[in-house]
Amino acid sequence: MFWAVALVILAVDLASKSWAFETLSEGTARVIWPGVLQFSLLENAGAVFGIGGGRRVFFIVASIIAMVFVYHLFATSTVRQRFLHGMLALIIGGAGGNLYDRLLLGHVRDFINVSIRIGDVQIWPWVLNLADAALVVGVLAIGIAWPINHQAVAIHAAVVGSRPGMGKSDNSTQQDEELID
């Protein structure tokens, strides 16, 4: 399931970028939702939000290291941690899509221009792609779920450990890890 999700994210990201850069005209925008969403082409030589432009080799190496680390997290997780596997797959697929662009094109292809405003203040002025969206969703979901899951494991351990005759068994670590599902 992990690899299937990662490959779908990668394929959809690359297909959407190819569609955008073959279909849209440079310097123009295709309005999807006026004032909120439009498609416009951007070649991003940096990282997220255009930070660090011109550091291609650094971002290639950082992407590979990050992907190896994410795979390590997957490989050392339990079979029952399906939510974690799904979010790690989003990260791997997204990182793979942007790595592909950096390796073959020298930049990342962005085209989804989301404009989020509060009143007259624009709080999200950036252009992104589906790989970026997958990365952000995966990282945020893990970042939000991680402390909640660890608190649940601690509560579970405290409750099990406090019952008479219910001390930790040999498989308690596995049970605690399964609670993180």
C-alpha cells in the first residue's frame, strides 16, 4: 500500500505538471475560482516558497537524505500503522516528484496559484504543485498526530501498568505501537 500511494502521488504530480506546462501559456493565468485559485506557470529554482534559489545540488542531496529517512521510518514501523504509512507515502511521492524536476530540469515546475486572504491581507501568495501539497499534508498530519499518539500510548501504559495483575507483558511494546494506528 505504501509504494502504491507513493507511486500514484508521483505519477499524478508529474502528469499534472506536464499538462500545465504543455497547456498553459507563459505569463497568463487560467482562473479556476476568481480571487482564490488560478493556474499559472512558475519555474522554481529554490525550495518551498522559492527559498534558497540557485542551490540545486543542495536541494537534490537534501531530498535524497529526506527520502531515505522517510523510508527508514516506514521500514521500522509496524504493519498496523496504516495512517503513518499513508502520510509517509505522501511525503515520498511528493519529494520524488520535485526531485525528478530538479534532476532533469534544474528547477521545480509549479502552477497552482492559491490566494488566501483575510480581508485585504494576502496570507498565502505562493504558487505550488501537487507534490508540494502532498508533502505539506503528510508532514502536517504526522506533526499533529505524533504528540497525540504518544500521549495515548503513555495513558495506555499508565492504565495497564496501574491495574493489579495487569503489569506490562512481553508484547506490551507491540501493543503500544499498535495503539498509534
